[in-house]
Amino acid sequence: MNGFLLAAGSAASTAPSPLWFATRAGGTVALVLLTATVALGVAVGGRHAPRVVARFEITALHRNLAFLTLVFLAIHIVTAILDSFVHLGWWITLVPFTAGYRTLWLGLGTVAFDLLLAVALTSATSGLRLRFGQRRWKALHWLAYASWPVALFHAAGTGTDTRDTLQLALYLGCLGVVVLAVWWRLFRAGPGRAPARLTAALGTLVVPLALVGFLHAGPLAPGWSHRALGAAPVTDHQVRVAEVTR
């Protein structure tokens, strides 16, 4: 009986907390919404005018998706910090690569958040947009697109459920949606702006190859739960949970 109680206590101590599930759910939904935001912005951006849906309706949908992305991203961040498993500080939300747990992969998440935050703050009011100027604001707005691959690698590298079939399919699905959006944009763009078109086309090759190579050598390879912890010292409890949730 005592042995059973000890085993049950040990299993409970290594089981993920409700905050862990909230963190993973919030992060997953945020990634899906960010993917939808980026894909919509890429596919219908530029001077091309959709024939079925009005431009203002697409703009409103794009803005609402971006807002929901920030909402679920906030849930993801707050629950991760409140979870006592890794004892993350609030500063890691703005200063990348300062966490003692999975430093690189959490740092990528911070970089993605900082890029999105810069876009959100400069897009909050029309007055700020006018101060920046339309050209500089558009250049800054591209940071939202740059944050997407960073967020994708953060999710795949940090997530202890990356090896799950459904989660892996979700990551690959997000990748496919954005790649298709870029190809559609290139298809209807017509001639001109060859350097930008070439860069976008190369991106649709480099990012998928990099992600597949990373998944093969990283999260899908044996021992990733230990290697992802980084060089920072971790407790035995963290190692056990990493093994249970890998």
C-alpha cells in the first residue's frame, strides 16, 4: 500500500499542471491565428483587389485575427510565467535568451513577441502611423511576417508535445498554408520587383527545409528533452517532467 502511494505521489509530481495545458493551448491557438493573419496578409496584400470580398472587409478580418493572436499570446505568456515548474521571470517576455530553461527556444518566442509588439504599438492609432510615415510603417509592418517563422521554430523547439502526431501535423499545416499564400502572391504579382520575388521564393524553400531538418535532428530525435534544456542547471524534477511530457 505504501509503495502504491509513493508511486502515485511520484506520478502526480511529474504530471503537467493545469497551467502547463493552458500554456500549450494558448500557444498553439496563437500560432494558428498568427498563421492565418500572415497568410491572409500575404495572399491579399499589394495592389490586387479581390472580386468577391470588399477590401475593407478583408482589412477588418486581418485586424481581428491579429488582435486575437495577441490575446491568446498573452494567455500563453501569463500562464507560462505563473506555472511554478520553470520559475520564469516577467523580464523574459521582453528580453530574449535570458531564461534558465530552454534558453534558445524560449528566447525565440520572446523575439517573435517583441516583433509583434512593435507592430501592434505602431498600429494602435492612426496618429502613430502618420508620425512614422506610410513607407516606414509598412517596413515595420513586415516584422509581423518575420515573426511567424521565429514563432514556428519556438513552438517546435519548446513544445514538449512536438512528437505527437496531431501537433506535428498542425506545425506542418501552418507551414503549408503560408507557403501556399506566398506562391499565390507571386503567381498574381506579375513581372517586376525581381529581387523581392526571388527572396520570397527562396524563403518558401529555405524555411520548410530548415524546419524539416530541425525536426529530424531535434524534437523527433531521441534525447531531445534533455538537449533542449540547454546548458543552464536544471532540477531533477524538471528533467523528470521533461521525460514524461516529451
